[in-house]
Amino acid sequence: MEILTERLRLRPLRERDMASFLAYRNEPEVAHWQSFALPYSLDEAQALFSECDASQPLMPRTWRQIAIASRLDDSLLGDCAVCLSGDGQQAELGITLAPKHQGCGYASEAFKALLDWLFSQQGLHRVHAACDPDNHASARLLRRVGMRQEGHFKRSLWLKGQWVDDLVFGLLREEWQAQR
């Protein structure tokens, strides 16, 4: 799987991405909003990379990380995550960008390309994403790519030893097509 945009290449994670991947995953401002704990180890990264076999189709109930790389030099900027529902008709999405690449429009560009691929090539009915209500940048991103807020669940998620709120956004295929 490879998706090209004006500035980006969404592609499988590669062994040469490991150092960059570990660097941004170990940034406290990145990890704060994610489910993984610090330090994010080389063993954890290697396990995740080995699970991301790009030669296989997306599988229900299995997270697949997708590299967000510069189209210019193929350097790793961050990664997207996709997890199909059990019936394969819906997916949950996530995104992580290195701090030095945040605020440049890469997340919007990557998410729009991924949404287009999921709806047009994979034929999904619906996608959704969630974020912490205090993660204003992520909430703005999800709205910017056309998702609508579907719910604000109070202390519904056990994360890093505490109950936290969860803001959920969704988008139907027909809504995406109407925007395009």
C-alpha cells in the first residue's frame, strides 16, 4: 500500500524509520496524548514494525501503522493507524506526528488521503477517531478533515492509571463523497 499526496508518501514502516520513530514516540508532548507509556522501548517498536506487514490487506480488529513520509526525501514525519471493525465495514483512525512536523498541515494532508483511500479503495461505510477533549489540536484536525463530533464520553476510558474523557468523531462515506 502506498498513497501519494502533494507533499507526502503514506507507506509501510521500514527498518530505516526506526530511529525517527523511536525519537518522536519518546517525546513527552507526543506520548502525553497516546496510550503508550514512556519510555517507548526499541523492543516495543520492533514488535510494532513486525506486525505491520504491508503485503497483507487490512485485517479486522488489528491495528496497522502506516508511515507518513516526506515525498521529497522519504524521511519519516509520523504515522497513521487504522483498525478495521470486526465486520470490516468501519475503521478507527489515529495519528502521531513528530513535534517538529506539527503545525505544517501534514496531519490534515495525510488524514484526507487516508480517508479517501479507505472510502474509495477499501469501500468502508464509516470511520471514527477519538481524542482527549483537552487535545485541542487533534479535535481541530478531525473537524478540519470533515469529521463531526459524535460524543463526549465522561471518564469512559481507563488510560495510564486514570479514567479520562473521550471525544469521538465520525464520518460516513456519503458525507466524505459530498465534501469531495
